[in-house]
Amino acid sequence: MQEDTKMIDDLIRLDSGHSPEKVLKDIAYALGQSAIVAITDRTGKIVYVNKLFTKIAQYSMDELVGADHRIINSGYHPPSFFKDMWRTIGRGGKWRGEVCNKAKDGTYYWVDTTIVPFLNEKGRPYQYISIRYDITASKESERMIRDLAYNDQLTKLPNRTSFRKVLHEEIAQAEKKGAKLAFVYLNIDRLRYVNDSLGHEAGDYILSVVSKRLKRVLSEKHVIGRLSGDEFGIILKGIRKAEDAERLTQEIQQFLKEPIAVMGQSQTLSLSCGIALYPEHAKKPSELTMKAEKALSVAKEHGGGGYEVYQHGTASKTLERILMENELRKSVHLGEFHLDYQPKMNFKTGKLAGVEALVRWNHPDLGRIPPDKFIPVAEETKLIAPLGEWVLREACTQARKWQDSGYGPFRVAVNMSAIQLEEPTILDTIKNILDETGVTTDLIEIELTESAFADREGMQEKICEIRALGIMVSIDDFGTGYSTFSYIKELQADTVKIDMSFVRDIHLNEDSRAIVKAIVMLADTVGLNVIAEGVEYEEQVEILKELGCREGQGYYYSKPMSSNDFEKFMGK
Ligand code: C2E
Ligand code: CA
Ligand code: CA
């Protein structure tokens, strides 16, 4: 930049016919076609502003010229921010930063600002030119993304990520003070039943009522967070003994029993709670969470509506769970699995953009078991490794077949769980399968949820290596805010799949629309593809298109189907 300054200085000197000021203004005019430009004198008094400046600041030229920049100071930055700036430019250096300013009507705007001093013969600045670009929109989406990353949108409570952070901090505090804490893991009994019978809106309403009641019944010093769909976490502070936590838990349960009117029906809620104590049961946040969760599963087994305090050796497996584990173990070898395929479509052309392979388990006695049920068990038991390997091999074989029969080309996406990615041999497994099946790598895509991108050891490198093979990587269920959401810029991925929870009510809910808009915008700026999942209605397609989203997947186009049916679908 020093060089740039020198260049402009030379320019001024070369141009003998005009005053330096005139030349400067000409340059400013040229710049001003796209930038917000101002020239100030040595003392910071404004001597020139261009039209864009008056437009964004909403002051007239007359109001601005002669004033100093305090007129647009928003008070957002601390005084040291501008002191630093003045120190830099006062010494003749260039300064660049993102500044929040205030317009005449009191609204704020953000500008990417560069200030270049012009130096006299003695090397001292005699005036400054500032060049600004409006970045309000991207700042706004950044803020929204950050909010998304740390707050649950429905209840406005801290989400799992930020709750975990707070738990860390609280434990550190308690350790310092030698204080005790209780972690209460709370689950709304039978919320799924409400969702299924009255719809998701009713379920959402109940969740917001529960969060309000929790806030009301607990004094502010305690911390409440929403951990997942129907689960909340509470950190109880100022606890002396287990009985204190039990008493508060009973109060919560009692208060939440008050009936709620949902769609003209009176619903009575019951809650199950699991309690674990710091430091008695665990000293580490993750362990404390796990123990409270274990206690919760015991409370659940007892039929719900009650609470349990963690006890050593608590059996956490339900009978259903044990059965499933055993069956899963057998089935991995018995070929009871198959893949269904769901198309991904380009909104504009209406053409096939790719396809997602989804695993299905058809048990001879138990019937169809949904992946949402058995994948978590497979992950916990590590059976996901052989199962996932089978899925990838099957999908690659199928992709090769389609390639050979002249379908496409289109990409076949395979879901991979974070646990699978943690396997030390995963890369070799992938390479072997690619070799064996002979499929072209750019026809394969891997879908990973956000948790796989979390800064667990070596994950980023592995994802990098997968991409280096020519395989595309997408971030599944994006926006559910469980992990590295705000670091989207740094993620090793090609595509984000906007979670269906934002798509489901996009035609009804402005928040969802704003969130999707922010995701699309941010993805565009960092060069990621975007696809929306769970598209069911034409209305949703129209809105998504308007928001700049180009691809979608969902029942609107087709449910997942067998490979044969998918061929018919393509033949249409
Ligand atoms: P996912 O990856 O988010 O997959 C999309 C799920 O949404 C599928 O459920 C699909 O049937 C469903 N879906 C698609 N379009 C719509 C729609 O318009 N509306 C609604 N309400 N739902 C829609 P599915 O097949 O039950 O799979 C559930 C989850 O199981 C998947 O979620 C994925 O996380 C996991 N999964 C499935 N197959 C595999 C696999 O091979 N490996 C691993 N690790 N996980 C898998
Ligand atoms: Ca997926
Ligand atoms: Ca998904």
C-alpha cells in the first residue's frame, strides 16, 4: 500500500496543470463509482465526500463537509479502536478495518474501510482519503449465523454447543470456589406422540411453553439450555447436597404439570429427569453430562414422569436396545440391508443434480427398522464400520452400473458417520472400494454431519484427503448448530445441505426464511454449493429459488426409492 500511496503522489506531482486537490478529487470521483469516498484534512475535518457517502450516511453534502467523522460514530467501537487508527495513519501508515457507523436516522451500517494518508515532502500526512465498502449485509448474516450457532432458534435458549461451553466455565468456577453443582438432564415424555398426532407446530409450541416455564420456575443464577429435540439441560448452582437438587427438580416437575392448551386440547406434560452432581459423580463436563443422561434413561425406564440421581453401575441399556444390538450384529453379515435412492434436483432446469443413497434394514421378523433408530446403535457399537463399508461399496457398485448403462452423469452421495471417519483405516477402505468398483471418483459424494467437522483430532485432515481423491464432501443437516457452524469459511467442504427444519416452514415462518437467506449468502461468499433438504411443496421451491438456492431434495420430487424405481424415475 505504501507503493500505491507513492504512485498517487507521483501522479499528483506529474500532473502539473492541476492542483493536487483537484487530481485527488478526480481520483476520488473515479473510485466513487463503486466506493464510499471521503477526504479529510490533517485534523480529521471532512473536506470532500462523494454521493455514495451521503447516501449511506443519510446526511447532505453540506452537513458533512466541515464536520468530522464523529458525526457518524456509532459508539460501537471503544475509543481505543480509533486511537489505534489515528496512531497508524498519523505516522503515515495505511489503516484498514471493519467499522460500524451510524446514519442520520439512527440505523447502523458496516463498512470495510481503508484510510490512506497523503504525505508532504517531510513525510507527514497533510490529508487522508478513506475508501469504504458497504458490508452491512454480510455482517448481518455473520451475526445471524453466530446467533444460530449458539442459540436454539425456537426457545432462544443456549443450544448444545454453547451450553457445553457454559458447563465448562461453571465447573471451572465451582472448582475454584470449592462449590457444588448439579446437572439435571430433562426430557419431555411422549413429545413425539404430540408431534405425530397434532403436528410439529403443536410440538414446537409445547417446547416454547416448557422453556418459558423453566425460566420462570428457576432463579436466574441457574443455567438452562436446549440440548436436542425434546431434551433440556439445567445447571443448578448453589447446591449443598443431593437433596437440594432433588427438591428443585421436583419443583420443576410440579410446575410443568400444569395443563397446556394446544390446538383446543388440554395437554398435561410430564418430564423425566436425571441428576448428576459435581464433584461427587464426575469432575469433567463430558462425564457429568453422560452420567446425568444415564440417570435420565433409568428414570425413563421406570415409566417417565420421575427423576433419578446417578448411581454407580447404573444399567443404561433397555431391553429393546439389547435386542437391537444383537440383531444388528447378525444382520451386518446376513445381507438384510439395501439402499434406497432419493434424487436431488436443480430448481431451475428441473433436471437431476445427483442422488442420495439411504440405507434400509428389513429385518425378517421385526420388519422395516428406520435408520434413525439403528444408525445410533450401530455407531455406539462400532458396527457402523462394517455397515458403512457395505453401504459405500454398494453405492459405488450401483454408480458404476449407472455410469456403464449411460445414465447421467450424476453424483451418488453416501452418508458417513463421524464414528466411521474416526476409523484409522477409513481412507484405505475408501480407496479400495473405489479401485474394486472402478467408479470415477467425481461421481461420488460423501455427506457428513457438522459433528464430523468439529475439531476432533485429525478429522479435518481426513476430510482433506478424501477431497484430494476427487470425492465431493457435503455438510449434512447444516444449521442444526451442534458444532462448527460459525467457522463455515474454514470448513473443508464443497456443499452445505440446509437442514430440513428450516425448509419445513420456510413458507410460513420469516425466521426460517431469514436463516436460509443468511446461509445461502454466506455459502456464496465462500464458494460453497447449497442444497435444501426436505422440500415438500412447490411454495417452498419458489421461496428457495428466490433466496438464491439452486438445488433441492425432498418428497416434492420423490421419496427415496429402490434402484429400479429410480431408473424409471430417470427415464421419465
Ligand atoms: P439424512 O441424511 O438427513 O437423510 C434425509 C432423510 O430425510 C431421509 O430419512 C429421507 O427419507 C428423509 N426425507 C427426504 N425428503 C424428505 C421430505 O421431503 N420430508 C421429510 N419429512 N423427510 C424427507 P431416512 O432415510 O429415514 O434417513 C434418516 C437418517 O439416517 C439420514 O438422515 C442419515 O442421517 C441416516 N442414514 C441413512 N442412511 C445412512 C447410511 O448409509 N449411513 C449413515 N451413517 N447414516 C445413514
Ligand atoms: Ca444425508
Ligand atoms: Ca440431512
